[in-house]
Amino acid sequence: MGKITWKPGTMVYPVPAAMVTCGTLESPNIITIAWTGTICTNPPMTYVSIRKERYSYDLIKEGQCFVINLTTKSLVHATDYCGVKSGKDINKFETTGLTPVASNKVKAPSILESPVNVECVVKEIKELGSHDMFLAEVVSVTIDDHYLDKTGKLRLDLAEMICYSHGAYYSLGSLLGTFGYSVAKKTKPKKKRPRK
Ligand SMILES: Cc1cc2nc3c(=O)[nH]c(=O)nc-3n(C[C@H](O)[C@H](O)[C@H](O)COP(=O)(O)O)c2cc1C
């Protein structure tokens, strides 16, 4: 038993498997993207890394915007499909049955069926090698109000989000703790008053 060293590679998993929309409402496209994440809180910034040969690459470069649509268990089939078929051959909205809707702040459409749509404006394109990284500012976020509880809290845990890990899609497991729980003071259980 021991550790083995692999050649350097992309082994930071799990990551999102997001459906990124680009183009326009009239001529939209969807590309599945795993190389994405948050890179700054204020201003809210994100990135997508895309190979130059993707049909979406030029759409995003020309439009200077995209939408990151988060994915769920019911969207996993479409997520994979949009990651193996090209928009240069087909209209992926038509073939998946997903619904393109106008976004708030960008020309790229959002996916109605996705619980969270993150609208982004490109700030910089960094050539890295196989992929170019589109650094972008988040300019609007749309939430499906189905996942808001009575107090207005977003219950993303009910949305059955998926992730991507080393070539496969997974749903999330059970809750293990909440932010800061490791240092949170334990509240003593209230003593029960004896009933009279
Ligand atoms: C799970 C998954 C993740 C992917 N992540 C990326 C990515 O981060 N960057 C990228 O350039 N391509 C990625 N791809 C490949 C593109 O989604 C795929 O080539 C797609 O067909 C391109 O669509 P387009 O030609 O319509 O732009 C991924 C594919 C899958 C299935």
C-alpha cells in the first residue's frame, strides 16, 4: 500500500458539469463545460475554459457573453448530449427539448429548465494552451423560485444538483455539515420541564 505518482493532469475533481449557453435567443447554442468555477467574490467573477475548435468558442468571443446554467439530475442526459454534439451541425435546444429564454442583461439566452442561470460578460480571454480561459463578470443571477422556501432561503439541496468527476456524472450525497460547523459552538439541548 502506498501512493503512486501520475503524470501531471487534470485531477481536480469533482467539478460542475454546467450547460453554458451562448449566441442569441434567435440563434442559440449550448456547450457542456466542466472547466468553470468562481474566481472572485467581489466583483463576482467566473471563468470558462474552451478549446478554440469548439463551435461555441467563436460565439462567445463574438458575443462577449455567456450564461452558466447549473445542472440537475433531470438534466444529466441533456448535459452529456450537449457535450458530445456540436452546434455547428444541429440546434441543441431543438434536439434536447430545452427552452431558451431571454436573459436579463446579456444577449446569450438562458435555459428555462435550469434552476440557476448565471449571466456573464467576458472581461478577458487568456490563451493557456489547449484551452482559452474566458474571464467574466457575473452581471445577473436568476433563480427558479420553486427552490425558495417561505423565508426566501434558496434550497439548492432540493434541486438534485449534479457534478462531474473523472469522466462520470454524480448526484450529490448526503449533507455532512454547513459552513463553519467545525468551529461552531455546540448548543446544549434544552432541559425538558417535567410535565405536571
Ligand atoms: C462533461 C463534459 C465536460 C466538458 N467540458 C468542456 C470544457 O470545459 N471545455 C471545452 O472546451 N469542452 C468541454 N467539453 C466538450 C464540449 O462540450 C463538446 O466538444 C461540445 O460538443 C462542443 O459543442 P459546440 O461545438 O456546440 O461548441 C465537455 C464535454 C463534456 C461531456
